[in-house]
Amino acid sequence: GAGVSQSPSNKVTEKGKDVELRCDPISGHTALYWYRQSLGQGLEFLIYFQGNSAPDKSGLPSDRFSAERTGGSVSTLTIQRTQQEDSAVYLCASRNRGPSGNTIYFGEGSWLTVV
Amino acid sequence: SQQGEEDPQALSIQEGENATMNCSYKTSINNLQWYRQNSGRGLVHLILIRSNEREKHSGRLRVTLDTSKKSSSLLITASRAADTASYFCATDSYSGAGSYQLTFGKGTKLSVIP
């Protein structure tokens, strides 16, 4: 696609349920990032994938959070046993680490509400 | 942890005035980027300034970078109501093991009054 695509756009889930958020990066981009943004706050880094390298998981807040990137393209962020404090916008971004530039492109985000 | 810290947190100006937002950071960087966000959704890239550059322009935007002070500023000239948004700086730095971190500040919420 032309841009970073995320789904679902909005998700309301009950506390304790698992959720999966999907990100489809720009074709050919080797780097993929997940961020979380609580209402009125800045972006909190969660995880970073670069090519076939081991992902940088240093930002994941707990072991309830995990992410994978299959075939170097689509990524899924999974939150198990959701809690109310998990409510936030989850933003995915991708970029090409080649010489053409370092601009990062964001999707529109997935707004998660845990009730 | 937040690398970039924007200042002020909120800014309200009249249409036509200039808006200046500042960003400070703590560690060495490859480059610094400014983004705009409308209504809490996706961020849009505005401008990138590399660590060996001191000033960059793009339309009504002017960005400066002072690596000795670890600070950057974003100037929007002749502001318009449509510039109302949140603005974030992000520092791009190598964090080891092939990982390039893009770390965001908490943003400046700009309101341009018509």
C-alpha cells in the first residue's frame, strides 16, 4: 500500500481479554516500530524490528505484551489479559534504513479501550 | 524514557503570529525530527535535521539545532488556524545491536486563534 496501514482502527475490549493489533508497513521498509500514546501524552516506545535482526523489545511494559513480524512485513502486537491502563492509541511506524533517508512514516493508529 | 522534552507544553497565539517551540535532549543523536499530530492519531513528518546541520527551512518552517546545548527549535512563521495541532520532536540515535531508536518528547500543543 501507499502508507502504513493499521487495524482495527478502534477496539473496545473487556478487561482480561486478549487483543491483537495489526500493522502493515510500507512495502520495502525494513524497520518497523510500535509506540503507545496515552491521552494527552507523548509517544512511548514499545518494540522495534529491523530486517532479520532480533527485535529490540526494551520498551515492552510487561510480559503481557508481545509482538511478531512475519516474513519481514506485517506485524502483530498482542496484549494478553488486558488491563484498563492498557487503554491508549497504539501507533505503528516504518522506515527504510537505506541511504534514501531516515524519515519514519506512521499509521493512523489503533485506539484501544479496555472496559 | 523520554529523550526529547518540548517546551512549552502548550502555546496559544493569534493567526499571523510566529510560533516557536523548543526541544531539549540528553544523549548524542544522528538526527532530530519534528512531527505534527492532529486529533491524537497518526503523526506526520515535518522536517529532519542532521547532527552536522545547524539550520533547515521548509516552507514556513524553520528548524535549528545546537548540538552543544542539545537543543532544537521549531519556528512556524505567519501561523494559520490550520496549524493548530500537537508538535513533537524526536531524536534518532543508535542504541546498539543494530537498533536505531526514535525517541519522542511529550509534545507542544499549539492553538492558533483565527
